[in-house]
Amino acid sequence: MAQRTGAERFLASPAKTASAGVALVLAVVALLLAGCGSGSSDPETASTAAGQASATDPAGGSPDSPSSPSGSKATPATKAAEQAAPTTPGAAGGGGKHGPHITPPKGPREPAPTPAEKANATVADRSLQSPAIPAGALPAPYTCDGTGSSPALRWAGVPAGTDELILYVMNAQPVAGRLFFDWAVAGLDPDSQSIEAGQLPKGAVVGTNSFGERGYSICPPAGSGETYIFALFALPRSLAPQKGFDPRPLREEILDVSRNVGLLTAAYARE
């Protein structure tokens, strides 16, 4: 199947419209996949995000923007926020409350991403879903509060020429500044389209997660919650990791070989 290009390749699925909360989570996911925990920065991802932010506010704090009565530079976004700010009947007399004043950004506008930066950005270009996670919440049976078995997963849109699929499950929030891996499975057949609940297909190679176990484990601390990222990478050549592999250095190899990934997020909170 041919890979999608352009806007179709970015995090929002063409078939569905993501909510603002999910879009925010996926934006964080893109940053995590690109560089968190590796000790290096990712200028491509940073530039892409900055370019998108500039496109949202074309004024960008430009000196050509008209001045507000207070003498500060007012952008169209500032005017809209001030006009929409609620006031009380006593506002004219100075006793009412006004909405928050939004300070316009200062400094030069960030440059838009170059074609090379767009080509190298980590993107979600395939569908990854789970019948066990229909609304973004991971049920207790798939955690340490239940049987601890892995959920069923379904995917589609694997690029032509893929030689191996590798699946990671990671905490969205790093632990001590490093990515926390809950599951790592390599050696998945590129022609496969699913994993059944609590099972692994023939040929799968399981790595050692951050709990020090070879297998799947979702278990946030009691009284807290986590958001988890399921990431399915498609590689044009096999990396052939050994059983019990360390997912951290392998992730660096994955990002060197391929930036094609399917993403799924799921949240779980323990009482």
C-alpha cells in the first residue's frame, strides 16, 4: 500500500476528527517519539511545531500590528480575546471584573518547516486501534489490577516494502527524564494485521520492559493515573533484536531506519 503524503500523514486520522484533548496528547506523543530520553534534540519536530504555531497567528507580534489603548501591540487574536472577555454590569465604574488580558507574542516570527524537515518528521500514517479501548480508557483487566494481559490490537496501512513491524507501549510522561517502556515486541510479520488479546504471533521477539520483565505490564502507582502510547513502527529492513532486548537503544535504531508509525493512546487511573 502506498504511503500517504502531505497533510494526510500527520497525527490526525483522515477518517476521524480527533478531540482537542486527544490532539494535544498526540502532539506530545510526536515529541516523545522524536527525541525524549535520547539525550538529543529534534530540530525537525521543534521547527514543525513552531511553524504551525506561527500559522495560527499570522500577526506573530509583528511591528505592523495596530497598537492597543495601553500602548502594547495588539494582534487579531488579542482583539478577539478582549472583545469576547465577559464583563459585569459594574465594569464601567471600575468595580467589575474583566476577562484575562492576553499579551501578544514578541520577537521575530518562527520560520516554517522546510520540505526536508517535513519529510523527516515522525508521523502517524497508519491506523492502530483496539476493540478494548473504544473511548481512550484502558479497562482494568488489561492492567495489574486485573489479569494483566495485553489488549487486542488491529492495524492497517502498512507501507509497501516493510520488512518488520515493532510494537512499543510507553508512558506518555517520562520517568526521571527518560521514557518508560511497558511493552516491547519486535519481529512482527509485516503482512499481519492484528494481535489477539493476551497472545503473541509466531516469530514475535519480546524485549525487557522498564519493570525489568520480559512482557507486558501496565501498573501505575496506587492513587495515580497514566496515559500510555501504543506505537507500531514499520521498518524497511529487519533489525533482528534478540529475546529480552533493551527497548531504549533499539528505539534509536528504529528512528534511524524509519519514521513511519501508527499511534494509539489509552489512559488508566488506579484508586
